[in-house]
Amino acid sequence: MPGLPTLPFLVLSVLLFVVSRISAKQQEILQSGGEDKEHGKKEPDLETPEEVQSLLPLDVLELEVGYGLIPLVDEEQNGNLLARIRSIRRQFALDMGVIIPSLHLRDNLQLRPGQYVVLIKGNEVASAEILIDHFLAMDPGDAKHRIQGVETREPAFNLPALWVPAQHKDEAMLAGYTVVDPSTVIATHLTEVFKRHLPEFLGRQEVQTLLDNLAKRAPKAVEDLVPGAMTIGGVQKVLQNLVKEGVSIRDLLTVVETMADYGSSIKDPDQLTEYVRSRMGRTIVKPYLTSDGTLPIFNLTPKVEGAIQESVRQTDRGTYLAMEPGLAQRIIQAIQRALDKALLSDGQPVLLTTPLVRPHMAQLLSRFIPNLPVVSQAEIPPEIKLQSLANIGLSNAG
């Protein structure tokens, strides 16, 4: 407008611009019905399939610890438990030929301060509690005198023990007790848990990895086995059978060659396992020999052998033992009584059977006398001397 100053018009125009922008924004929000706000609330639920799938895999092996045990696993606080676990995994690879999965470690505030839990594929398989700032003292049987401490059970073998304060450690050792620190207690327990569940660490993928490693130095042997004679699933079952009874599969080449020889005609994994065991006789009996190379044995009488053979049933899926429970209990009692009477300075007694009876006897004893190995006559190398400790008959049972 002519005659009016420019400055008031500029201020007025700026105010009109601001008001128009605010009005437009409010109208936009009203038309959308608050969609931006609702979208902000729902955003966490709209995860992509990739993000959800990443939550599905389970850790094969986990160790949960209470907050009081964190110093044992924290290497910055001079904790040595992780180093011990790494050593255990290396030892299993050397002794058994099986790679223990990596242990996923986490703290769990729901546990008691000194408690720890071992999980396999999300399921608890072992648990125990450590008394923090104490040592575990066990009487080997010749302690000079009893010491004071908190009574407990050693978790790996369920033996009676005492928790003694750190300041009484030397006193317990002088009294003749075996004294171990908390890290050793946990490491020993983990070792026994790994032994009991070793077959679970041999999945199809793990078996394929073992075969791939063997194929680098013996490709023809692996090729003849898979897919030549057997499937990965069949190989897995045989390897699981072997490690379940403490047989090392580090000599995988012998195992693979034996399965390749018989796998085309024999499909029963239990029967194939017996053929593999007969080829691995020296490996099987070596841990049980005395210092002079003698193998201490228990024999089954012909009557007991016959009773077991008569109880074996054959099906399309293999064989199984269908023994009358009372008879099975009498045989187990007879073996246990003979084992209690056997006094050896070294060596581990084994139960010697015929090849037909061996797998069924081993399965029967695995629940009641798991520490007694069962070997067949076909697994004894000719140069091994035998020492008969007892003949197991039904008359031995109480």
C-alpha cells in the first residue's frame, strides 16, 4: 500500500507464513488419525523375518553361574575356570576324538550366589553349589583324623566331602585329606557331564565335519563309505554307540574302513558297531590293562550266557533284550557281588562275554553298574594275557 512503511509488512508476512505452516501440520495429523504415533508404538513388533530367525538357534552347551562365581570365570580377576574348560575340550579331542562344543557362559541372578547349572540344548543336565571362599576336602580313606567343615557331596562322583575355609586348607592337607579349589571342583564335574552326554555332541553336522577332515588325508576311504555304503545318519549311530561306551573314535580311519567293508550288507547300526569294536580291540582294552599288561576279567557261566541269548528278540528294526526282570536282577546282583570282592592294585576289571551277548549285556549294565566295561572275546588281541577274577553264575546272587 502506498505510503506505508516496509518493515510492518515484512513482520506481518512472516507471522502469516508461520501460522499457515502450523495449521497445515495440525490438519495433516488430524487426517492421518495419529498414525505416526501409533506406528511408533508398533514398530518393535514389526521385526523382519531375519531378525526373528536369529533367535531360533539353541546353544548346544551352556554354563549358568550365580554372581558369587563370577570371579572364577573372569580372567581379568585371575579366574582360571575358562582356561580349564579349554583344556578339557582339548583333552576330549585327543582322548576320544570328539570335539566338545564351545561352552556359552552367562550369569544368572536367579541362581544362588555359589550355584551353577549345566544345560545341553536348553535343558538342565547337572547342577551343584559351591561354598565361596572355601576348599573341598575329601577323605581318601586313610586320613589321620577328622577335621571340622561343612558336610557336602562332591558333585562329580557324589562322594562325601567337607567344605573348609581357606585358612584351614593346610590343616586339612596335613590330616591326609585331598583338598581341591572350587575351579577344580567345577572342572571335574563338567568333565563327567561331558562323558555322560558325549553321544549328544555327535550330530549329523559334526559327523560330516569329522569325515571332511578325514577326507583330506584318506579321500578314498570316506568316498567308499559315504555315499558308497552308508548314509551320514547310519555313520552317526555307529559313532554314538562307540563313544557311549567310552571307545575313542580318534582312529576314525579304522572305523570308516570297517563300516565301508560291512555297511553295504549290514544295516543294523548295533551289529555294525560290534564289527567295528572287533577291529579296534587294542584301543578298547588298553585303558583296562594292569601295569604288567594283563587284563582282569569276569566270566559269565554258560547257563547265564544261555539265559541271555534266549531273551534276545529279533525285529525288523534290530534286536533287543526281553529278559524277565527277576532274572535280570539276579544276574546284576551276582556281578555286583563279584565286583565288590575284586581287589586290584591297578587295572580295571571287565566283563567278558561272547560277541552275540555283549551289546545286550552292556545295555543292561549301563543303568545299574555303568562303570563296568563289557567286552567280547572277539575284541581281545591274541597277545593280551587274561586274569580271571570270578565266574558269574546265578548262584553268586544273594
